[in-house]
Amino acid sequence: MGGPESSPEPPGPRPPAPPPDAEAVIINCSTKEQTTLALASVLRHARLPAAVIDCESTDGSYRFFRRLQERLPFRLARMPLRRHGISLDRIFRETEREALLLVDSDAEILRDDLLPAMTGALGPAAYGSGFLHRGQWLGTNHLVAGNVGYYAPRMWIPCVLLKVAPVRAALDAGASFRDRVVCNEMPQLPALSRLLQLRFRVPLLRRLTLDALRGLRRTYFGARPHYVCYDTGALLHEHLADAQRLAFAALPDEMWPAAVRHDHGVTRRRLRRHMRNAADLDQTRREAVARIEAVYGLRLPELDAR
């Protein structure tokens, strides 16, 4: 009869899941120099199809990026200027991709291994991957110090890979990328609670701790803050974790500073010149132009004129 039976091959390691059909998205609001740097870094280090979405720029951005398409491969689109979270809600509702890599216009990817690390961490039980912006008490850059305002945990929005399907399901359930401040002084009376929270904007009044009201505050993240700041994506992160039981695949913190360079708040400073807690607009513009040429080999004389 036949030869001896062969022993079955021992099971080997499971092959990695194929990366999702993804696109990198950069929203531009009159910061064409910084956005060009972000785009160049995506094309070099992430090697994904890329889209620049211009939101009513007043610095000639759309015309500039139309010309730049002759030199770099990317998609260019237009959207109305809205708050960041509202724009992200719309982008995730309209995309036909399986995943989106969000890259802020003031961010720069620095390493080739960042996207492979993100896709490798993106298992079936995760809605996204990247760096986790952990919860913390707000500091003096928000005009408060001590245990006053709490910053809710979230995915780090300046550079994050998100699956479209679970995010869209969360949006359909009423969640949103939009930011929100939850006033917690007297949550049973929302209007009064909002009024009391406004005292932290007035130098002499922000010293009022109103400790007698502490028992009325609700517990958030194991504490009873006067208010909770849900930055862009934080409420969505909370919904995906609590309602959909999905995890965020966080990369090691040690990788963070070497993987992404970020000039915080450049777009906010561009739209509101007196914005606090934001990088200097002119300095970041000059640095972006210098890095576009020195690091990425792009000579763009039209940017030097600024």
C-alpha cells in the first residue's frame, strides 16, 4: 500500500494580517508650509496614498497645492472650515477606505517603522493604533493648577491610525470627534455648573475652590474634578472603549518622541492669533520651509517669499 504516513507539520506562527486599505489625511487651514512638511513626511515614511483637505484657506493654499500635485502624488479636496472634530466626523462618514491615518498639518513623521508598528498592533479587538494621550490634571498653561480640571484620555490625534468601520458605527450611535468641556461643579444643574466653571477664566475668582460642593461632583477617572476637558477624539475614544468594547492599541511611549515631531496648536494660532498654549506661527513656518528643502529635497521658491 502507500508509504509511511507523514507527521503533520507543527503549527508555525500565524502570518500577520494584511494592512488595511488606508489613506493618510492632512487637514490644511491656511498653513501651507507646515502642511507641505507633513505631506512630505507621509510620502517618505508612511508610503500611503495621501490626501490634503483644504478648509477655506486664505493664504493661497489651494492654488499652491494644485501646483504641487505636478511634483508630488496626493489627492486634493476642499471642505468648509469647521471645528476640527466636526471635520473629522464628516471625513469618516464619507471615506471609502478601510482605515485612515490622521496626520496633523503641524506634525511630521520621522521614522519608516512607525506605520508598520501601527498596522502590526491593529488587531481585531482594536479600533485604532498609535500613541495614547493619557488622562492628567491640567496645568498652568490652561490657567489652572492642582486638582481642578482633568484632561480626559484619548488617542493622540496628531498622528493616529483608525479603522473606519468602528468609528463610523460610533458616529451613527451619536458619538463624535468633537471636543467638549463637562462642567462638574453641580452637574445636577448644568446651567449653573457652566456658570461656576467660568470663574476659572477670571484671575481673582479662580482661587475659589467651593470645597463645600465637592460631594455633588460626579466621579471621572477616579477623581472628582471641577471640570473635565474632552479634547478632540476623547469622547469617541470613551464610547469605543465603553460601548463597543474595543481597545486602542497603544505603541510604546519610548517610541513617541523619535517617531513624530509636533508643533502644538499651529492651526489654532493661525485662526486665532492670540491663542495661548500654541507654537509660534512664523517660527514653525520658517522651520518647515527649511526642513522641506534640507530633509526632503524639495525646492519650493514660492514658499521662500513668505
